[in-house]
Amino acid sequence: MTTPWETAPQNRSQPSARASTEGDLAAIHAIYSHHVLEGYGSFELTPPDMEELSRRRSAVIALGLPYLVAELNGEVAGFAYAGPFRPRPAYRYTIEDSIYIAPQATARGLGSALLAGLIARCESLGYRQMVAVVGGGEARNAASVKLHTRHGFHMAGRFEGVGYKRGAWVDSAIMQRALGPGTAMPPDRSPEKPTPTG
């Protein structure tokens, strides 16, 4: 049985998203290492080891935030998580997403399964805005821009030349979408409702 923010595949060849486990870390490490070394989605230059990735995953989960994986043909081929956008407390209703797909599994629906899962879970937790900082921008990460646009994000801005990676200055595109009622009403401060950390 899946929760409302998990997706069940129609068959094993279709992607599904589920909560990650410690047993997924080897696959997560391989996927993320590729993006660090070969892509622009992460501005890290050296892949973290599995112990560090485990620590980061635990920190996300400790905040009550989703850390998901997507499977294709029964194998983990992508992962995604939500984290606080900024540490200052006025940002506490805004969340940032991160999504990474194995290079051999792109354009197969994994990104959509993961992003839909993050959006649903973060809405249920009471967050009001989701931000994506797309490393490489439209020029070097068009697939991520298209993915986020399909899921209701709009282009909110661009940081030009804020990263230097693989011998080039790299932009970051800032994309954003509302969650739940967005800014239409104040946040629900009811104690029986989960509220974002901050």
C-alpha cells in the first residue's frame, strides 16, 4: 500500500517513487557522484562518501521532510529530497527541492514521479512555496527546467555566473511554485496540524 505522496507503478517498467532506506545509499551515491563529476545540477566538485550522504539523508528525515527514491525495473535510478530553503525563521514555509536521475534512466518519467511525490508530501506538511535552484540554468540543465515547468513552477529569476565548474562559469535558474493555498491566506498555526520547522 502506498501513501498519497508515493506512486505505485502500473508495471515494473514504469517508474515508482517511495521513501528511501539506508539500503538505497549505494545507488544514491553512484547517481549523485555522476552529477557532481559530470553535470551542473550540483555545485559540489568532489563527490561525498557514503557516510556523508547517510548523514545528509538522516538530517533531512530528522526534519520530517521527504527523501525519496525512484525505481525503474526494480532498481533505484533516481532520488530526490526537500530541504529548508534558508535558515532564517521567516522562510520556514518555503522548501527547496533537489532531484537527481541516473544518466541511463533520463526521459523515463522518474523525475516526474519524484517531483510529484515531493510536492504532495510538502503540501501535506503545511509548506506554502517550493523553490528549485537549477544549477546550469536553461543552457546546461534544460531537462530540469522543463520538468519543473511541467509541474507548475515558473521562472522566478536567474543568478548569472555564480558557479565555476568544469572550466566554465555557470548560472543558476531560480524556479518557484505555490503549495496548497500559497500566499492566499496566512499559515495554519493549529497545533493539530504539522507545521514546518523553523
